[in-house]
Amino acid sequence: KYAENMYYFSELALTLNAPESGTAPTDSRRRPDQRLMENGRWDEANAEKQRLEEKQRLSRKRREAEAARATEDGTPYDPYKPLWFERRKDPVTQELAHVYKGGYWESKEKQDWSLCPDIF
């Protein structure tokens, strides 16, 4: 119903980005720029997107500087690692793949998101 007003997306496609309570603060459905865009607040969405991108760039630069300092000092450096996934070689294709390593559903059940970084 009213598909022409929704760019002819299927019902599934329209609901994929629907907010869900209790998700991690890093869940992409919580992106503030996306919410603003969906509410038709284009100028605010663009400004928010720029802010988020700059925050990401600064975070990356900080990690790169820490790695460079560690290399110069000869101290160990623990590079960024995803919280819920790890890179492993696929036994069939022999290619590296991100494989779920656990923890998300337990954190969701407890509503303990203390390990999540502030990305937004």
C-alpha cells in the first residue's frame, strides 16, 4: 500500500532501518544523521553527517598516532579490534572473513553496553 510514496521499496526494505529498543549504542539504526534525513530535516542531517565523519577521521588519526608512537618507542600496541567479530580464515575458501565471536546477545540481555565505544 502506498508503495509509490516509498520509492517502491518492499515492506521488508522499509522496516530494515526501524528503531528497535535495547540495541547497542553502536547500532547503525541509531545514526543521528540518518534519523534526521528520514524525518525530512535535510540540512540538519547533512551537518550531522559531516560531524560524524569528522569524529571518525579524528578517531582514526588518534589510532594511527598511537601505533606510530608505539613503533617508535618499541612498546606493544594493540590495534583496533571489532567487539563482536574476529577475522579468521574460512576453511572452505581459505579467505579471511569476519566471524561472529559472541558477546552481543549476552550484552543485549544484560543491557550492558559498557564495552561499546562512543561512535555517534
